[in-house]
Amino acid sequence: MKFFRKTSLFVLSFAIGGLMLYGCEEPDTEDPTVTSPVNTPDWAYNATIYEVNTRQYTEEGTFEAFSEHIPRLKEMGIDILWFMPIHPIGEEGRKDDYVGDQRPDGEVLGSYYSIKDFFGVNPEFGDEEDFQDVVDKAHEHGMYVILDLVANHTSWDNYLMDERPELYSTDEDGEFYYPRDTDWDDVVQLDYDNPETREYMKEVMEYWVAEFNIDGYRADVADYVPTDFWNAARERLDAIKPVFMLAEAETPEHHEAAFDMSYAWDLMHAKNELGQGEITAEEYRERYDENFDEFPDHAYRMQMTSNHDENTWDASAVERFGDATKTMAVLKSTIQGMPLVYNGQEVGLDRNLEFFYKDEIYWDFDSPFMDFYTTLLHLNRDNSALHNGLHGAPLEWVETNYPDEVIAFTREHEDGSKIFSVINISDEELSVELHSEQIAGEYTEIFSDESESFTATETLDLDAYGYYVFEGS
């Protein structure tokens, strides 16, 4: 009955698809025309993204409680809210790993990525009406909502195991199994060699777009699912409304027809190594150039210093970078790509959040990180040079007398918008000499609001892990 109910609702929504703009606010700036094989929605060209861990976000851990933060996030400069999976979590074989020295108090709540019902809402977070209210409120504030989609596997007690076992992979003995080369023993592998599996998951994706007006998906472990499935699913979704698709992968072919944005995984790892003194600024520049050379120019790349995986299984950005935390945030926010903020970073989250237990974020809105992120995100939204994909400007490195310690670059848009970043990734004060015609011009430093005039040769004094971001026009 659940499968039939979903299908009938989708048909109704598709019939009125021409009306499905749903009154979302338009961006404040006009989107330039850009050619891309992917039908990226107009509103994404200057967007920033924020990851929401509903369980840990508030004491209540509900959609209703989270919704109180939407005006704050909008004011901070966030455009896309990416919700970690919102579906009921499997009970069979729940994992109970923990990141501290001892098992946390409280009930084992399980992994969001062990899905018991793709058409349901986790009752811990609220119900369907509560989720719809969050989507509607985000849209009222000119924001957009994408859902984490776990297309590769389900929980062992998903109703499909009894009702449609043919959708799952089996081994040579006819036994179901969890994804190969992982320790994800709380989930069972779906079979994408079966056309019925593909059709089922496409209908799941259509359901949340058509019935709840979400704006797209973040595809969990996108490489584990065939690219031709994603291509076909994107075509189906775009028939309902323009959607935004983010791949948890770093695969150029994903950008041919399916995905607007992918993870810049290697560049996040490079930032980790850079901030911890394991590679030089020159080595980072080489990694950056190699990474971007692999991808088409229209591809949006998600730039980050943290996310739920990095925070949980490694460490928070503050713990990894220490005094260089803001330094690395400046870097991720001014290089090419869309900056991600993982919830709590805007108040200096300095610890792992438990993954399988309740572990609330404590919000300190007097944190200096609040104004810091607001400044960066508004620059990213408003300055054309920092816009996404082909909408933004290419990056040009600037030569300095400290090639191993300093990263300096400009980005200049054809409309005249420009940024010039100078970043000291060392723990020493430096007097940095810069030589490039690219830097000549009139600027305002975004954090101090001071005006500066530069010629092609300049000297700037930078504190240990210091940075400047100059905005020109």
C-alpha cells in the first residue's frame, strides 16, 4: 500500500508540475547566462551550503526546534540547507561505536544512513507535517533544502527485505550481505543490476521532490551506485522542477549529466595536511591545480574544512587546525567552489559529535566565529568573482618571497568584481613581498573594512596564520 500511495501522489504532483516553483524567493542578483550540460537551477550560482545534523542540533533534536535557527542562518549567509537523512532508522544490528574514551550515556540511536523506510520520517525528529513546515519556512526565507539520499543500501529490517527481497544483492550462497570493503554491517546492499531496484529508488527521489517540494539531494557514497542510474534519475527529477544534486564523490563523469556539485575530498585532505604542516603552500598549489584540471569548468566543487564524517571519525576543525582554524576557513571560502559550513562551525565547535548517540551542540552566539563566517559567506554570495562554476572567476596564483609558507591569489570576474587573498600558513610572522600586475588596484579588506591601494609590487606584514582578503570592483 505504501508503494501505491506514493505513486499516485507523484502522478498528481507531476500533473501540476508547471506550477511547482512554490513561491520561493529569487536571489537578489541577476544570474548571468552560462552554458552547462547539467540543468543547474538559477538560484544555485551564488549559493553557500550548510549541513544540518537534526539529532544533535538542539536539545529537542526535532525539525520544529531546528526551524527557529533558519532566520539566523539566512542572515549569516546560508542558502542551501543539507539535511542528513531524515528517515526512520533500522533497529536490527544498530552500530554503537563511539568516539570518546567511554560509552556515552543514553540509548543507542543508530546511524542515519541505515534506512528503515525511504518514504517515512524519523519520529525522533517529528512527523511529515513538521518536515514540510521546515521546507516551507526555508523557502519563505529564500533558502533551499536538499536531503541526504542513501541509495546504495538499507537497514536489515527495511520492509523491502520481506516485501521485495529481489531488490537486494546476494552472494554465491544466495545470502544478503553488507557493502563490500566496508564495516557497515548495519546495512544491506541493494542490487543495481536489477532494473526494479533502479525504478524503486527513482520513485523514492521523485516522491520527496513532488510531495514535499524539496530542492534536490546529496547522494551518499555516489560512486557505489552506477552513474547511468544517477543520469536517468536526474532527468526524471528535472521533469518535476529544477533540482540541485550533490555527489559524495570526486568523479568527473558525475558532472556530465547527473550532478551539479561534488566533494573536493582531496583538497580537504590537502588543507588538513597544510594546516598541520605536513605539506608546503607550493605543494598545496600543485594539488589544487591537478584537482581542478580533472573536472569540467561547469562543475561546482564543495570546499570544506569539516563535515559529519570528518568531525566524527577524525576531529573537529578547531582540533585539527588550532590557531589556523580561521586561516583554513578563509582558504576554503575564497578558492574556487562552494563553501560548506558543518553545523556548529559558526560557533567554534571544538569536539567530535557522537554519531550513534544523542550529543547536543552547545550554541555560543557570542563566538567570534559568528561574525567571521557571516563576513565570508556574504562575500561569497555577493561578489561575482567567488560565484560557483562558470559563474565565478578563475584563480590566478600570485608570486611571493615565501612560496612554501604563503598562498596568494586573485580572482577577477569579467564584470570587474575581484578578490585578492593572502594567507600565511606558517606559525611565524612574515613580511611578504608580492609581485604581480594582477594585484594592482583599489580594494577594501573585508575583515577590517580598511581601504587599500596596491601597485604591482607590494609588501604586506602577516601574523602567524594571518590572512587578508581584499575585495575590489
